[in-house]
Amino acid sequence: MIDDLYSAKLLRLAAEIPHAGRLAAPDGSAEKVSKLCGSRVVVDVALDGDRVADFAQDVKACALGQAAASVLGANVMGASLSELEVAADQFRAMLKAGGPPPDGRFSDLQMLAPVKDYPARHASTLLAFEAAVEAVRTAATRTSPAGAA
């Protein structure tokens, strides 16, 4: 069963995280930490309208968290807050309730479905998406015109 969890594809993704680092002048940033294992992800974003135009992530996490961050980094450009929220909600439901994997641009998260059997790993696996949602929310409030809802 552990072989299902740490597949060659997952380990390859974990080793090659797109957009690693930090942005010099982000519109929004967020940091998420797993209290259980100490994994940490910091996400910086810049928006163009309501879409992610630039993205960086500083990932200090286990292979599962790194693989999720890799899927995020490979597919986040051009995503809207609502797309990220839906993906994060679907990802969480897949892990915690055995729901279907996220669809659309983040469908590669399906490879992390076996993590559902390891509740202690859920928090670290979700960190990158939780940080991305928070960073884009922050950026959206900062870049919205005054008085806009």
C-alpha cells in the first residue's frame, strides 16, 4: 500500500516543483504550516484582473506536500480564485471523505488519492492549495477597485 502512495511519478513531481522561490513584489502572500509534522508552504501571487499572472512558492514539506505543490505550480497560471477554491475543496473531499479527485486543470491530484488512507498526512498534502487560495484572496482584496464587492 505504501508503494501506491510513493509512486515514481509522485516522487518525480516532488523533486521538480515549478515556480520555486518568492516573488519580489506580490499582490498577496500566505503561509501555511502543518502543526503535526512542521511542513511549511509560503505562496506569493500577482494578479492580472481576477487571474493569477505570477506565482511563486517556497515549499518545505514532505514528498506528498511537494507533489501537491508541483501540481499546483504546473497549473496555477491563469487560474481564478473560484477555480482554486473548487480545486482545494475537491482535493480536501478526496482525501478526507473519499470523494472524486479534482477535475479540470488540477486533475493530476488524483495520484494523491491513496493519501486518504493516511489521515496524519492530509494537512501537509493540502498546504500548497490552502496557501494559494489565501494568497489569491488577499491579492484580490488589495487589487480590487475601491468600493467593489
